[in-house]
Amino acid sequence: MIEIKDLRKDFGSLTAVRDLSFEVPEGQVLGFLGPNGAGKSTTMKMICGFLTPTAGSVSVCGFDIETQPLEAKRCMGYLPEGAPGYGEMTPQQFLDFIADIRGLDTAQRRERQGKVIDQLQLGRVLHQSIDTLSKGFRRRVGLAQALLHDPRVLILDEPTDGLDPNQKHEVRELIGALAKDKIVIVSTHILEEVEAVCDRAIIIARGRLLADATPQELEAKSRYHNAVRLTTSELDAAVEQISRLANVTHVDVERNSRRLVAIPQSGTAPFGEISKLAQEQGWPVEELTVERGRLDEVFRQITLGGTDSQGAQA
């Protein structure tokens, strides 16, 4: 388990993180969200022991990061933002260097290097200098070093930054597989990443915890939760009649795509009524779906609207 209690970090007169407390159990993927400057990377660096907290405590697998730093760091793999490395080294040399630092013996080194090279598809660039690699490959090399010693805890700061859509999918699948017996914290600004891989999401802004819930619980706070999307050539007639339904508060219209989105009254689900109405009126239906909610809308509402942690926790 990771336990964070009353964590605070001051840089002179600037408080980057203030009174942050949460726990992460084994087998959970936690998405750590916030706008730029929210304190995400500062928190990641304190968890990993790269920054000393001004106040509060961090415990990783039972080890305090300040009083037992080596024991805590042996449990962790860390991918920093930007994946810094040694540009003159090749990925093979870099992984050898990390294996030496981690104290892996010959058998462990061979087994673990082979596994991460295969997982992250680094075989064809192993002997090419890191400086010459694409941003995506440099990111994969950084992820490989974080995984090399098979840590119980993974701290990943923007893990798919610079990857193409196929590579992002592969890394997300890898994170999902790794999470079965590890703690994974993913700091990201990519909301689709949270929906794809995270069991739980924490949102911070201005250094404070504003929300702690599952992605599904956050989506349920959206005005689009249970909203109905309808695409039909009879758009005007559909807008007119659906707007009259008692449990529909508003209808968004996208004329170019012949689509409407019916926003429900809070706590209602108008899909059945709209489906029945479409059948009765004989509208040609190209699409009729229910939205789960929009995480980007909830994120903006929480970070810009100032929702406090008590109000946003589920």
C-alpha cells in the first residue's frame, strides 16, 4: 500500500501541494489528474523521494520515504515526465546501467531485460544511441527502466506522451496486465487514459485534492450522464417533440451531422421514452445511444468551479 498523509510542499512563498492525503492499495491503477501547475509532478517526486516534503509523510510498502528511503525505492519503478536518460548510451547500455544500479545478478538481468525488451518492442533499436531515437521510443526506453526490477509499485508520469495511437494502446494494455499484482499511479492530463486504464481517479488543482472517485462515478456527475444521442434525417421534428418530454431539460443540436443530444433531468433516464417516440413517429434512426457522461466536462467543472473534496468524493 501507498499511504500519503497531510503532504505539503512549499517552494519559498509558493505552496505547490497542500495537505494532500490518500491511500492506494495493491492491484489498483490510480489516475492522478489535474491542470498544468496543479502539483501532480511535485507529488510524484515526493512519493519517489526526489523531493523532500515540507510537511506530511509518504509510506510505500510499509517504508517511510524519508527515514527508510532505500527500502522504499527498491519497491518502486519511476517513469519521470520527459523520460530523461543518457543520450550517448544505447538502450542496451542504459538497461545494463540500470541493472547494475538495481543490483540484479546475471540471471535476473538476462531474464528481466529480455522481458521488458519484448514487452516494449525495443529489439530493433537496442544498439542505436538514445539521442537518435524518436520521442516514442525514448518514452518506451524510460518505461523499460522503470519495469526492469519488477517493482511492486509503478509511478508513471505521462506514460504515453509522444506515442502513436497503436503504441498508446499497447502501453495501456501493459499497464492493465501489470496492475494485477502491483500498485500503479498514472499522472496524466489525457482523460481518455483514465477511462482506458484506471480503476480510480484523483483530481487536484492548486495543490489541493478536489475529487476522489472511480471514472464511472465521475462520469455520473456530468450533465450528459444518461443523455440520449439520436441521429435522424427528421431532425427538426425530433428536436421539437423530444424537447417537450418532462425528463429532458435541454436538447443540443448538431445540424451538420443530423444529430441531437437530449440532456436529462438529474436522476432520470429518458432513453425508453425517446426510443418509443422515434418508433411511433417513424423517424429513420441512424444512431440511438445513451451517454455515460463526459469526463472532460466534469474535470472542467471540478477544477474551474472549485468543487471541494467532500462534495466531489464518491
